[in-house]
Amino acid sequence: MPTTPALVSALRELGDRPAVVADGRAISGIGLLLGVSPPGGLPRALAERVAEHAALAPSAARAAEQRLRYWAGVLGPPPIRHTLLHPVTDLAVDLALATLLAGGTVHCGDPEQPPEEQLAAVAALRTTHLSLPSALLWHLSRPTGANAAGGGAEPGAQDRTGHDPAGHDLSALRLVLHIGPEPRQEDVYAAVDALGAVLAHVRAPDSNAEAADRRLRAATEAATAAAWKHSIGITAEQVRDFGARLDRAVLLSLLLTLQQSGVLTDPGRGYSEAEVQATAMVAPAQRPRVTRWLDALARNGLITRHDGGAQGPLFHGGPALVAAEVRESWQPVVEAWADGLGPAAPLDRVRRGALRLPRLITGEAAPHPASAPVRWSTARGYLGTALATLVRATADAHDGPAPLRVLELDLDGVDTTVSRTLAARPRPSADHHTTPDGGRYDLVVATATRQPDEEAAALVPLLSPGGRLLLTAPTAEQLDLLITGRTRRHPSAHPSGHWQAALTAAGCPTVRTLPEDGHPMELLGQRLFVARVD
């Protein structure tokens, strides 16, 4: 005796209650069986599948429903108010049908909406289940910009009770099903913290995105292996010890320069920034430099900063330094550096610069060209080799009919690792640019000159679909730049997580980092971020 397919029975049981909601329009279970088609790609595909299923023979319907019962088991018991933020795929349709089979309601969301609007809709609908691509989940749950730096919370950053700081109540959310490649553990932690729900990962088998991730992971691992030789003999303890000695010598040199002008020698006497600048006769062009000095000296405890009311902060100094004491502070720096960290020239440049500071800030001596931080000369071999390996891997993997389009935004405009690597290939087939030409690129190589959000927003749109970005960026403060750098030459340092969050928010679903966390080279404060776009 013929039997009614279970999905058809479930829709009949829903009756006039909403089965699918799209763009504010609700279609009942009976409406779906009668062929009512909601607007939009996923709702329409869902209605078409219901019509096909209703026409199946009972045996074929039961076979088709085995897959739906599996997904219904993943979703769990009712009530189920399932929001799908997913483009039209067979899996998305299966998840929607499984919801209907379990007696739930499907809400078809818009994956292209701003995150704030998506979260607001999930809260308003009292969504219990949320399905979406993994990349979109990371975008929703990762704080960006100033909030990523600790300046506040984004709408997606909520506490464990299901209430985010923007007022969205997501406490009804029980399960988040994300579809994509194998996730990173830190992404999972961030999503659980942000949404307060159980996360279930569904692998998208043999997807283009997953294949691209595998290739990127393999290229990054090859780059790590190739660069390994440049870290032989360098330990984390050695790098930390040198850094502490260097920073102390730099700060003492800055404070001595100001004290020689008669300021900041008495803990009981406060000076406004304007008084310090005037008493030290700082030239207008050097005032931003001295402002940075005061901030660094206060943050590191060599002077103290107090509220001065309308006149701004007041800076109180400490005991007067002796020139000989400051000169002697450089000796342990030299000894630590000479223990295999790098050539003498970069450190000598900083030491000579420290001696010129009194004449530099008054304008008597012209500033020398800005130079890279001392620690970066230690990292240059490691990062240069890694970069060359990644460029070569990208070029070798390129199989398009047109040459590989490469954009290299080189700060100094000299012959670089990228151009040498491309030229050395047996059959060069790259279109190499050093300035944007209005098109998009398969590979963009850049050194950060802006804050993370600004940098990511400027670089990621330059990439073609499937393109890669190789971005070198500062991840730890380099105090020696207070002597040898210029205010606008080097951007502020930000932790790796801030750069990763900015790149993810700008449209890079996968971001890998060299060197890896805990590597001695990581402590040098410059890292290479390897990202791709879909």
C-alpha cells in the first residue's frame, strides 16, 4: 500500500503555519505543497526541491529522505527556527528540507548583509539554529579595528550569556553549523565566545576554497622549511635579552638628551609638553619626535605622567642621569648583538644616532634617512627566504592562459626579492608591476605602511579572485625607531591577531603567519602574513 513521503507529511502537519520566511514573506507548509515559490535564490531552490520530492515514488522518496534524516539528527529536537545565511548549494537546500522534516521553520537570510544587520535579524527572529559558510562566521565573530585592539567591542563580541554589547539577545541560539575547510582553533574559540552557542563544522568536500587552502598551507610549510636555516643558533632567550638591553639604552639616551636641556631632572617638578619642547629648544620639525619620546618614557616608567587639567598632562622626571652611565648602557647591547644576531652596521647606526640627538632635536643637525629597526636586520634572511619561496610557489602553480600578474609595493624602489625570484625562474611568465595600473593582481607583495584596517582595505581589493597577498608588517614596538626613524616612515606595531582580523574582515577567509607563534624569529617584531581571497 502506498505511503505518503515523510517530508510531505511534515509539511501537511505544519499546515498554515510558516515553513519558509524570505524577505519578510512567509510561505506555509501547505503553500509549499501547492507550489507557492518564495522570492530569492535559496527559497526558490527549496520550493523546487519540495515539488520534485512530492512527485517521487514512495521508495525513491524514502531513499532521498535518508540524507535529510541525518541532517535532522544533527539539528536536534524542536523547536527549530533555522536561519540560513548561505548561497544556493545542494547542502543548503538539504539543511532547509531537514528543518522542515523536523517540524521547524526556515528563515532565509542574506549572506551579503552587513554583520550588524545579520546579527540583529538572528536576535529578532529568536533563531535557535544558524547555518553559514565558515568564512562568514569568522567575519561575524572576529572584532576588528580599534575594537580588536581593546578599544571596545564589536557587535559580534558578546558574553557567554548570549547578550552582545550592541544589545542583541542571542540567548536562543543553540547550534551554529559552519560549512568550509578545517577551521583554526583560534577561530573556533572566537566564534564560541562571540555567539555563545555550540559550533558544528561541516567539511565542504573538494571545494575550490578547500583546495586553495591546502595549496596555501603547503606553500607556507615549504617557506617555513626553506627559511629554517636562517634561525639556526638564535634562541628566544637571546632575542628577549638583546631587546631588553637595547630598549633600556634607547630610553636612557632619550631621557639624557632632555635632561641636558634642564628638564625632567626633579620628580617633584612637573612640565607640560609645551614647556619641555620650549625649554629643550626643539625645532618645529622635530616636535612630533619629542612627543613620541615623552609617551615612550612615561609608558616605560622612566618618567611619570600626571593629569594637568586644562594644560594637558604634566611630566615628572627622575634623578639626573650621568652621560657616562648612558654610554655604558650600550656596552651590554653590543655584546648581546655580537653573539650571532646580526652585522655591526645596524646597531652602530643607532648608537651614532643617540649621540646626535641633542643637535638633531634643535635642528642643528639634519636628520639622516630613516632606517629599519635593528631587530629587523636579524629577521631579513628568514623572511626574505620565506617570501621568495612563496612567490616561487605562486608562480609555479599559476596555470592561467595569461601571465601571472604581480604587484610589488616596494617602499624603497630597489631591486627586491620578488623581482629576483621571478627573473630566476626557468620560464619567466609574470607581468610584474611596482605601481597599481587599475587592474587586479594574482599576487600582491607589500610592506605595511598604515594601520591594519587601512592596510587591509587598501590591499585586498587589488587581488583577483583566488589571489594571494604577502604582507610584511610590524607586530612589536621598536623603540630604536625613536632615534633613527621618522614619524611617518613606519606604522605603529600591532599584535598579529589585529593584522589577521583586519585581513579577514577585508575579505581574506584564510590568513597564515610566518614565523609561527613561539618561534624565536617572531620575537623580532616583524612577521609575514600570507592571505588569499576566494
